[in-house]
Amino acid sequence: MKLNRAQRRAMRAQADTLAARLAKSAFNCHDAGIEVIAHPVAVAALHRAFRRSLEAGGKPVALPLSHREAEAFPGHEDFAPEALAGLDTDTPAFAACLAVGLDPEGRGAFAVHRAVSTHTAGAHEAARSKALARLRAIAAEAGFPLIEDKTP
């Protein structure tokens, strides 16, 4: 989304108000359909990330998520720390990242990705780069993202 200097300035001035609106109206598109993000912890994480993005002029932003925040997003409930017990290491590293940005029509878009590694830095970088890549794909087109029909 191309913005002129005055529009970016106005966006920064209203970042908190706009971020709250974007966070409260966020939804998740998946195979089963569209689901509104309603968990207060997920909404708070989205608000924080959208505010950062709007303060940066609408540029994509990726922020790390805690276990609690990651589990608040639909589809990520099963990724509790206990699920990491199956790894062949004494101390597996968990990382989750939330990437947010704007689509070509100015609608908010987000992606959550999580990663596990034997190295903390590797897990964080994997989660961050995958979340940003997924966000780029989602935000590349205006409107609702396409959902693949996986019925035989």
C-alpha cells in the first residue's frame, strides 16, 4: 500500500486507535472457514503488533510471542511446552512469531508461525522468517485470502 507523507503522519498519530480496531476485527482463514480472533491474549498481541506496524508507516513487523500468546491464536492451542518433550534434546527451544502488515487496500493482515530447534536463536529466526513469508503471501492480494479446497 502506497502512502504519501501526510497519510503516514496521520497513521502514526492515530496508531493506537487504528491498531485496536484492526486487532478487534482480525480473523483467521483456514480449511474449516473463517474464525474471528476473540481470545483477549491474542487480541492484545495483535494490538501491540499492529501499533508497531502503523507507527512504522504500515510496514510489516514481526514480534516474538510467548507460549501463552501463541496458544491464544486458533490452530496453535496444541503447541504447549509439554508438546516439546518428544525432541531428542534436553532443552528444546520454542519460538513463535507474529507478523503483521497491510494488504494493498489497507486492511490488516497477520501470520503466526512457531518453530522448535535445539538452538534458541535458530528457533527464533525460523519462526520470524516463516511468519514474514506467510504474511507476504497473505497480504499480496487485496481482500480475503484464498482457501484451498481440499475435498477429493
